[in-house]
Amino acid sequence: MVPGKYTAVLKWMPNIITLILLIGAPAVPSKMVSTAFAQLDYTNGRISAGVRYEAYENVLQGYDSAYNGQGIANKYIRYTDSTLTVQ
């Protein structure tokens, strides 16, 4: 079985300057920001494995700016039986 999931948040803010002036919010360096991830999991009997890919382009406010970029965030392999789990 190969289940997975994908999530993306994309924000386009063409009138952000007006909003910043009205509410006193911090300036946003880009009019378009996004964050996305895709996770793919594979299970065959007692063995399962997975990988998560993440992309942060012009990160959303509130996210650490160090997250700008994309790549494999984590991966795993797991073996499970009735008495033991190894990950």
C-alpha cells in the first residue's frame, strides 16, 4: 500500500502595502508566499518506509526565515512484529 498526502498554502497579497499601513503590520518582502509538503508512505507486511518533502518559498509570516528553500525534511524505515519495533 502506498498512501500519501499533500498540503500547500499559497498567499497572493497584491494590496499588502495598504493593509500594512492600516494595521501597522510588519512589511512583507514579497507579494507571494507559500509553504507546501508532500508525504509518501509505503507498507509491505512488517516493513514500512516513508519520505516527506517540504518547500518554503518566501515563507509565511510567523515561520522562521531559516526555512526558506526546499528539500527532503525527513525519511524513515520501520520493521514491526508482535514483540519488536525497530525504527
